[in-house]
Amino acid sequence: MNFMEIAKLRQSCRSYDETKPVEKEKLEAMLEAARLAPSACNSQPYHFTVCTGETAKKVAKATMGLGMNKFAPQAPVMIVVSEESYTKMAAAGSVVSKNDYRSMDIGIAVAYLTAEAAAQGLGTCILGWLDESEVRKICGLKHTVRLVISVGYAKEDDPLRNKKRKPIEELASYK
């Protein structure tokens, strides 16, 4: 499968097959893809906490405030993405450029992770709505939690949806 096929295949899964566990080797492939993602000064200012079983259920519940993410408890795996400290070089570059690279680095790593999940036949959904302090408590994390990613196999009747995106002319230009 080439990258464009993966990009067209990957979508936010909101209907997981609760009877089908995710194989550890597929999770490891996803984490390896994230590890290989570029980051400012190769600082990799993030940590992935892979939650399964009851821990995944607790994390899922912490993403459901105000009626959001009702599908989350169906996912057998929740990956918590926390923001870690920079290397000294990346921290200095951030101050000089007045640009905090950590959120960009996390976004790139999560894109790699979810693309590899799609290549492995898994569904994912990137969740930004969460009770951050509760997720930190559940996972025993000291750093800020930025995202939670639900992971599992999509239900058989979960069709590939047409992607609604802006036309390329609105997103890119040549000078």
C-alpha cells in the first residue's frame, strides 16, 4: 500500500468491533512509525502511553464529558499522548524563533502513528476533548496530556466515507 492509498483509507473511526483485540505487533508497528517521525532537533518531546483493558475504559470515560466521544468505550486500546520536555537545543531554538515546536512535533508523530494504523488495517480517532487531569491521574503521568487516540478494528458495517475537504486551490498556491 502506498502513502496516497493510506491517506485515502485513513478516517476517524467511531464504530469499533469490541470483540476483536488489537495485536501487540500492530501496536508496536504504530509506535515505531511515530518514533521515526521528524521532530525539531530530533527532540521527540512526547510520550505514548498504551492503555488496554480497564485502563482503556477509564481513559475512554475521561474523553466523554458533555456527551462527546460516545464511541470511545468500544475501542480496545487508547493511546495517551503527553507532552514531554524539549532537548536543550530544541528549547533554545524555540525561544529564539518564538515558536513552540512541541505541538507541531506531536501532530507529526500522531500523523505517522495513525497512518501506520491504517496500513495495519486498524481504525483510529484522534481525541482532543478530554479531562486532562483525570487522564494524567489514570495513567500516572506528570506531564500535560495533549491527545488521546482510540484504536481498534472498525466494525464490518462501518463504511469508508467520502472525504469532505477544501479544494486544493484554497489550500495551496505557487509563487
